[in-house]
Amino acid sequence: MNNTMESTPIEETNPEKGPRIKPWLLLSLIVCLAIAYIIVGGIRKRTQAAATLVKVTEQTAVASVDVVHPRYDSSGGELILPGNAQAYQDTPVYARTSGYLKSWRFDIGARVRKGQLLAEIDSPEVDKQLLKTRANLATAEVNLGLATITANRDERLLKTNSISTQERDNAAAAVAAGKAVVESNRAEVARLEQLQSYERVYASFDGVITARNTDVGALIDAGAASAKELFHLGSTNKLRVYVSVPEVWSRISRPGVQATLTLAEFPNQVFACTLVRNAGSIDPSSRTLLVEFDVNNPSGQLLPGAYVQVHLKLPSSVSPLTVPSNTLLFRAEGMRVAVVNNGRTKLVAIRIGRDFGSSVEVLSGVQEQDQIILDPSDSLTDGMPVRVHATQESK
């Protein structure tokens, strides 16, 4: 028994050493920590990426726009308005007697003088009526002479009581009736002679034949509702130019104002004209004032019916507020511009005046400090968030 006890080894313990950690457990702990770190890092990256995506999406959704400020155009001292040139006198020439056209003397483009013969009409009915009326007048004059002789004789016979007073009165009445018949026939002769004179058609003023609507042998019907004009005569030594001036400029459209006009067919020429009269009333449908300019045209260079542009000088104190034409929005409710206000859009109604091509005059709706969007989208609405380009903000 003692031998057995002596042969059993006794483990020595070191109180300074703690229990040993097994290697496989330490390895498992390291692996778990690494996995946790990878998972947490992945989640963090995904969260950051999602936040970044949201931020980028929000920034992308806000449209970037270019803006411009309205400005006063100091060079806009001229009002350019379209006008229509017309002959100073423009008259259709009709026939005053019926018949057939015997001849005509002038065709379109011919210049005629006042009193020149334009055409002749053959009217045999009028000629025959005139001959008959002249014969009736001659008969009436003969009867009047006979009645006068009888009345004078009866007046002498009455003094000797050879005839009654009744007979003398009848003779005097016959003289009065004869005079009335003579006057009636003379008036009819004068009327037919006047009607016969209308067989010759004359120019009523100096001008140009702008139309000829008849030919030899054509039936001429005078005085009927369907009467056809023979010629059209226009006086072109001076032209009238009619212009509709916007109501806002009506105060400067007074007689005596000097202006100039230009035409596309004469690009290097300027013609002087004078404002001679205005309508004195604003047209309620167009809110414009109709005015007339007169321009001398002795050479006939300007043609009636031509489209012209009238250049009217404005007072030096007038300086219009303008915006570029590419800022305008054409909406069903009227003209609009998009103004940036605190990072959002606001559609503002405006009233425009003159059109300068690349820009337009703004009469009301915006001010000089407003930021107006250039090239606005048709889908632009009120309250949309926008971002102004930094280069534009600095201007």
C-alpha cells in the first residue's frame, strides 16, 4: 500500500499562474470580432451611400436656371410702328349714263391730268330723247308766241268792249300755261344735255390709273346697284400713311410731329413724313390711336398699298424697361414671366409694349431688381424649387 502511494506523481501548482485559455477559443473570438466589424462597416457604408443618394437626388430634382434682371434701355428713344401707305385721293370712276363703251384712252399705270378724256360711251337712247325734247320745246315756244299775240289783241279789244272780260282772262291764262310748258321743256332739255355730256368720262384730278375694268363694246349700266366701275384713279404725288399707335404713346401723337419711314425695298433710304391728324379716339378693340402721316411722293417712287415702318422719335426723358424675348411665357391666361423668389418660381403677369426683336418693352408687372428666368420650360409652374447658377448670381 505504501509503495502504491509513493509511485503516484503529485502535480505541482503555481498560484501566480491563472487558468490557461485554450487557443481554439481565442481564434473563434477573433473571427467573430472581425465578422462583426465587417458587418458594421458594411451597414455604415450602405447608410452613408443611401444618404448620399437621397441628397444627390434632391439636388438633381432642383432645376438649375439662368436669370436676368430687367433693365432700362437708354437707346430706346424711337418708336417703330407698322403702317399702310395709301393714295392721297383714291376714287373709283363710274358711268353716269347707260350705253355701250365706244372707246377708252388710258390703261393701268397711265398718268392723267385733271379734265383729260378717259373714255366715251355710245348712248343712242339719250341722244334720241334729247332730240325729241328739243322739238317739244320748239313747239311749246311757238304756242307761247301765238298765245301771247292773242292775249295782247284781246287786251286791246277789251278796251273797245269788243270782247268780254272772260275771253281776255282765258287768253292771259293760255299765255301763263304756255310759259310753264316752255320752262318744263327747257329743263328737260338741260337734263338730257347733262346726261349726254356724261357719255364722255373725264379724270376728276391728276393721278394714275390703277385699274381698268371695262373694254370696247361692254354694256354700261348707270345708276343700278350692280354698276361696275370703269376705272380706278389714285393721286400719288402725296401719300397718306395710317398707323395705329399704342394707347400709352397717344399723348405724343399730335399734329405737326415729324417722323421718318422706311421700306424693305429701299433699305438705304429714309423718307420724311409729318403727322397731320389723329382719330381723336382710342379704338376699344385694339387700344390704339389711329393717326395719319403725309409723305411727299413727287417722283412716284412710293406705291400706294405698300407696307412701311414709321420711326417716331420719343421724348428724351423716356427710357423703356425691357426684358429679353426668351423670358416670355405664353399661357392661356396671358403673357407671363417666371421670377425667382426665395429659391422658388413665381409666374408674374406682364403687359408688353414695343417689340425690339431680341427684347420687348415691359409696361407693367416686373421691376428692375427682379430675377427673371431665361428660357423657361413650358412645364414651369408656381412654387417650383430652382437653383440659380452661381455665375448668374454674381451678375
